[in-house]
Amino acid sequence: MLGSSSSLHSCFNFNWLLTRRDKCRPPLVSSVSSASLLTAPSAAQCIIIPSCKLSSASGMSCVQNRCSPGSAVPDGLCWVSVLSCLLLACSYVGSLYVWRSELPRDHPTVIKRRFTSVLVVSGLSPLFVWAWRELTAVRTSASLLALMGIRFEGIIPAIVFPLLLTMVLFLGPLMQLAIDCPWTFTDGVKVALDPCFWSLCLSDMRWLRNQVVAPLTEELVFRACMLPMLVPCAGPATAIFTCPLFFGVAHFHHVIELLRFRQGTLAGIFLSAVFQFSYTAVFGAYTAFIFLRTGHLVGPVLCHSFCNYMGFPAISTALEHPQRLTILSSYLLGVVLFLFFLFPFTDPSLYGFPTPVCTLASSTSSLCFS
């Protein structure tokens, strides 16, 4: 949405990097080529709270962080939740267009202006969750920040395992990148530890957008803020697939810019928008799954940043590659290993069981357990 999914525009474009590194010191190599239906809970159901540990069968409900007989989940909870998410999504996308400009979206001036408006909306987004909680009277023992995945318990596994799982899924593209890149592993480590390299990255507006601002703000708004509002009425499983719809639809705003600058035919632009919606919706479901299982925001943010760098897998290029058997085998192995490690790497017991957002569920879900 705010960022680009293509790695060609990232700071890791090797030709761009080596050209600019000359200003600091001689490059490591002389030349490099880049590889390119929500249903509201019934009146008898109860929002599960660790301090109460009561279920709907007891005839009690949990409101105002205590158990009181006869209380029920407020009517219209799902309507309030969906409308809150819709308003939040519109606010995020609308903030991108408060600045009038004839410049394209990749121009540094446009990027800086959008940084300002998006960061303001993202900074205010927790107020949407707070207002929703006050309006619906849904309470848990977890704090607002914990519900949004901002907590310290299980932080180290939350940094390591989701990102590692995503890298396993991208084993094929990573193998292709390693084969096409003339850098050795030692060269890569030297670059990663070079302060000049990171200085160049942080000074590039497109890199900041794609790798930092877009992942952080989009995951905060579309996962950390929306999932706590959707889980109580839809349940964890449905929320995982409902939340990405707001994320996918929000990316349709790119059509406006493509039409405005006439970047392709009408049919081509429409097909591109449909593809982007599908891809972002699937990706959104994946990061929503990670957020729900780990209860942390940092994992989805890191995965989002990594996927923005890698871009969509270039399968057509892999089919024509001289070492296509090795690369395609890596693609297949990556998918198999990803499915094998998907649940073990996101086991809630690694991150502090139960995860805060799961305490909002009105019924037991296997997604919230090991």
C-alpha cells in the first residue's frame, strides 16, 4: 500500500548500492548484477477473561473486567467492530491523499509528505481500539497495548521464529538470489556490518518506505488494531480471513495513481489491481495468523519488511534459469518445510499462553492453543 513489493526499488539493489558506496570507501566487488457473514455472539456467550475463567455454560458474562451474572455481550458488537475497522482503513488510505501533488508516488517529496500523514493516523489508531472497547464494554485483564501486540513477554521468539518461518517459505527465491549474486557470504556479512551501508539505506526514502514505515504502520493499523476488534464477534479463525479484506481493498487506491499517470492500459491496470488484492489478502491472512498465535506485533512487521524486499517470487524466471532444477527443488522444499513448521514455530506457549488477543474470543479456538 504505502510501500512497494518489488526489491528492485530497495536499498539492496546491488548496482545502486555499489555506486553510492564509492563515496565511503572502495566497494567489495567491482560489479554486481541484481537478481531480479460475521455473526454476533449470542446473549449467553461470554468474553473469556483469564481472571474470571468462566464460559458461556456458566450463565455468567465478563464485563468491566469482572464476572457478573446476567450480563451479555452488547447487541450490534459486530456492526460496531466492522464499521470501526472500515473507518480505520479509510482513514489510513485517505491520509495518503491529503497532499495535492502532480508528482508520482516514488518522488521523495511525495514520500516524505505521506510519511507525515500516515504516521499521524497510525499514532492515533490505538484510540480507535480504545473507543471501540469503551463503546462495546468488552474487557479483558490484558492492557490495550498488550492486545495490540506491544509487550515484552516472549519477545525474543517473536522476533526470531516468524521471520525464520517466512524465510523458509522463500527458500526458492533466496536460492535463486544466492546463485545469481556474485557476492560471497563473507562479502554479505561485511556489507551488513558496515555503518556506511545503513547510512545510505536510511537516507533513501523508498527504502525507508518499503522496509520500515509501510510494514510498521500497516501491521499496526490492519493487524494490531483490527484483530482485537474482530475476534470477539467473529472468532479467531474468521477474523484471520476477514481482517485481510480491509487490507486488500485498501490497496485498490493504487489504481487511481496508475490511471492518473497513464501507466498502462485500463485492462492491464485492472488485472494488476486484482492480482495485488489477492496477493495482499493472502499475505494479510498469514500475518494475522502470526499475530493471533504469537500475540506480538514485531513478528508481522519483520515478515512484512522481508516480503517487501523479496517481492513476489519470480517463478517464470526460475523456469528459464540454467539451474532451474535446483531452484525449483528449493521452491518445493521451502513450501513443504513451511507447512511442517507453521504451527510449531507459532506455538502460543512460546510467547506467553494465552496470547492477549485470544482472551477476547467468545468461544474456544484451536488456533489459540498449541
